[in-house]
Amino acid sequence: MARIDESRPFLPVRMAVLTMSDTRSLEQDKSGNVLASLITEAGHVLADRALVRDDVEAIRAQVSRWIEDPAIDVIITTGGTGFT
């Protein structure tokens, strides 16, 4: 298994966290809060965070905005989407 090469410099990544839920607010978003904390604790940048309802178009719109944003390198999603 590959290991972290400690001889290479750490490069922080700018991440956005998207929670999909019809029942939560950002304050109640446990998984989003954990992800945001882990991102910053690891030395990365929480570039943005959002919560959208379980709606394909709303999810697609938010992800598309972030894809176009050069200040975001990674998008992490959490929550139920109803896709299954």
C-alpha cells in the first residue's frame, strides 16, 4: 500500500462540502460539520459549504457552480439524494 511521502511539501487543497437534505439546516448538519472540521484540521481549506434539498436540479446547479469556480479544487457530497 502506498504511504505519504514525507519528503514532499504539503499542498493544501481547497474543498467545498455539499449536504443534500430535506430535513436539516447547516446548524443541524452533523456529517457536513464533521467533514468541515476534518478538512481544516488536516490543513486544507474549506472554500465553501452549502446545503440543498434532495432535488436533482438543485444539486446539479450547486455542483456546476463549484466546478466553474477556480477557487475550488475538490467537491465532497454527503447526505441522502433519493437517487437510489
